[in-house]
Amino acid sequence: MGKGLFISIEGPDGSGKSTQIENIKRFFAEKNMEIVFTREPGGTAIGEKIRELILDRTYTEMDSMTETLLYAAARAQHVAQVIRPAIEAGKIVICDRFVDSSIAYQGYGRKLGSSVEEINKFAVDGCMPDVTFLMKLDPRVGRGRIDEKVQDRLEMEKDAFHLAVFEGYLELEKQYPDRILGIDASRTIDQIKLDIYEKLEALLKDGADEA
Ligand code: ADP
Ligand code: TYD
């Protein structure tokens, strides 16, 4: 689709996504390449409102399908208002989480299965990442890095939920090997950064060769 580039970053909570996103921003800044950075759930005024609703720790009664539809609603607005226009304008879009999060967390974690993929087909309407970096880290290690007091409603879930989410990510990596690039996130921040930089260089080179 489009002429731009769409990159998403995925992985369990605390797997180092935010840390490496800062490195990815630096990678493009050093090349004087402009990027559009955005995140899910959120990325638009409507999406940020939905984010507050979904992550509120007090809404323990939220039904799993309600949760799925809210993530998908935020995503539909995000694609329509931010992601698709940017890609069509030839920009590089970097997104912290996207559809794979819903498939892993709601499809596998909440056990809603393939309905999550179906619902999200409507939400994204064909707008899928060109490349996805998957930060692969045992979710128990990732969660150990997050302060329990600041955990949101999803992060508060038990280990079994987070292990099922991780299983979902590994399944997605197997299912979409051309799009999803697994990153061993158990290494040091600098080792991971070098790995991602190499992959980004290759990606830009491929794009240049195709042009
Ligand atoms: P996420 O955005 O995936 O939740 P963060 O980037 O916020 O993860 O990282 C969670 C915590 O782990 C932060 O305190 C961060 O400094 C730390 N961290 C990030 N990457 C690593 C790493 N490779 N090794 C050890 N600690 C890390
Ligand atoms: P995020 O703010 O990215 O959390 P973190 O920085 O700790 O990784 O995402 C908030 C939570 O929402 C996170 O636990 C993952 C979850 N989530 C879903 O369950 N489904 C989704 O579709 C998305 C985008 C996120």
C-alpha cells in the first residue's frame, strides 16, 4: 500500500519497546529522515479517550469482547485520521503496538480466538505494517521490570494471561515470517539497538533497490 513505510513495534509489557523506540527515532533523526511516531491504544484525541477507558484499573467488570471492540474502535480512528494519510503522503510511520497486540492479548490472552482478527480486518481496512519488530522476552521478566503500583488494567493480569499473550506473539511470528522480525529482547539495550539498526539499514536499502 501507499508509498510510505509503516513499521510497528510489538511485544509483552516491559519488553523494552519504549526504550528501543527512542533508539529508532534517533536512527531516523541521524539520517535527517522525518518520521511520524504514534501509539496504540491512542494516537488521536478519540483514541486517547478510549485508551483511558480501557486501561482504567477500576473497570474490573469489563467484558473481553467490549475490550476487543474498544481497541478496534480506537484503531479504526487511528488508521483513518493518522496512519493512512501519512503513508499516502509518503511518510515513515512508527507505531508502538498495532493489530498484533489485539490478536495476542485479546485473541490468545482473553481466548477470543479468530474473531479478533476478523473484527480488526474492518478496523484497519487493509492498512497493515510493512515490518513489525517483535521484542521477544519472557513476559515474567518484562513484568518484573514494571512497578506494580503503576500497572494498568491489562498489566495487572496474572502470569498465565501474559504467557498466553506471548504464545500468541510466537504464533504470529511463525504465521507472518516476512513481516514480523523477531528480536531477542533478553540482551542488553545496546545489543538490541545494534540489531534493530542493522535491520532498519537493510529495510531502507531494500526500499531504495526497489525504487
Ligand atoms: P515497554 O515499553 O515494552 O513496556 P520499556 O522500554 O518501558 O518497555 O522498558 C521497561 C523497563 O525495562 C524500563 O525501566 C527500561 O529501562 C528497562 N529496560 C529496557 N530494555 C532493557 C534491557 N534490554 N535490559 C534491561 N532492562 C531494560
Ligand atoms: P501500552 O501503553 O503499550 O503498554 P506498555 O508500554 O506497558 O507495553 O499498552 C497498554 C496495554 O494495552 C498493554 O498491556 C497491551 C494492551 N493492548 C491490548 O491488550 N490490545 C491491543 O490491541 C493494544 C494496542 C494494547
